[in-house]
Amino acid sequence: MMNDQVLAFETDCHLFQECGFPAPSVWSFIFDPLFSVGPIDFNKAMLLALLGTVAILSFFWAAFARPKVVPGKLQMVAEAGYDFVRKGVAREIMGKKGEPYVPLLVSLFFFVWVMNLWAVVPLAQFPVTSAIAFPAGLAVVVWVTYMTVTFKTNGFVGGLRNLCVPSGLPKGIYVILTPIEFISNVFLRPFTMAVRLFANMFAGHLLLLLFIIGTWYTLGTVVGTFYSITSFALALVLTVFEMFIQALQAYVFVVLTATYLSQALEEAH
């Protein structure tokens, strides 16, 4: 995708020259297809998602293909990650009822985390979850699971009560509260899950791009080099901060999933 911003890099454009700052824009998030398989075109985000999926599967397969009583280093790391989600999320939020859903929560956590981590991997340098389709797809998976568990546990009528009628409140308030609960639980929850993950990764990638491009753009003069060093230092600080946010957003995503499933498993009153 050739445009003014890309041309600015190719022509070695810097501060105090006759060219504008190549600010991050649509070109930073929309990519041309790299290759096609039948009718499906694969762009950078899709390729990174596939590579991330293969990496996660390969890691856990290598760790647990031949499990040992005394675990090796790889198995120990994999068990630590699994136990973190199992004990720190599933057990804490859902109790013993959450045990069947641990594989789902572990899969979601590591998938979201790895998709986020691509932002700081050299050459990749793009968080897959900053493309809204991926958080939206994950939110749909969570929503379908949430609805299925709700109605499977409580039946159709009980499931509707679970979603719309909180217990222990004065009867008069249900006239207002029931439609609000229905809209919140059925529509807003998957929407906010997707937007929260997308917005954090989108904003983080945009900030990193801004300071990295600024580092290059301000080179060329004594004054510009001072600006460049400052911009580079901020880019490094933001990279460390972004790595924390990447892990945090993966954790928040599975905590919300566990919270919704915990509500689904509660019997309606």
C-alpha cells in the first residue's frame, strides 16, 4: 500500500526538510493481501494469527506430549501458566463448577496474550487484536458459550430469568431493570469485551508508532537528534508499559469470561 507516509520513509524525509510528518493512519492497520489460498486472501494480521496459533499449540504439545512426574523446564513453565488461569481465575471466580471450563479459559488467555505480544516482536510489530475482527470473533465465542451454558443450566424460562431478573429486589423496580439487564447481558457484554480489547491494543500500537516514527523523522540535525533521542527513550518506556498492558488485557478478558460463565451457572430464583 503506497502512500505519502510510506514515501516519506523511502525518500529519507526528516525534520526541517520540505516534507510533513508521516503520522500513523489507516495504513498502519490495514494491509494488502500477502498471499491467497483459494478464495481466501491472507494479510499480515491473519498470518500473525495463524503463526501465533501454531506457536501456542506447539508449545503446549511439546510441554505435555510426554508429561513427567518431575517436570522439565518446558513442562514447568506450561504448568505454571495453566495453574495461573485454573487457580487464579477459574477457581477464584467460579469455584469447583469452573473446572470443566478451564481449557477454554486457558486457551483464551494464551491466544489473546500472544496476539497482543506480536506488537513488540521485531519484524511483526503489529498487535493482531488491534484489528477489530479478532476481538469481535473472540467475543462471539464467549457470548455463544455464555448463552449455551445459561440455557442449558436453567432451561429456557430459567435462563431468561437468569439474564433479566436479578433476585432479591422490590418487585416494582423490575419494570425498569428487566429490559436494562436484558440489553446489558445479551448485547452489551460481548460488545464491550470486544471494544475493550481492541481499543487498548489499537491505542497502544498507535502510541508506539508515533514515537518510533518520530525517532526517525527528527534525525538529521543537532537539534533534531536531541528530539530523536528523547522520542526513542519514550518509545522504549512505552514498549515496556505496553507489554504489561498486553498481559493485563488477556487477564481481563478471561476474568470477564469466567464472571459471565459463573453467572450462567447460577440457578435463577
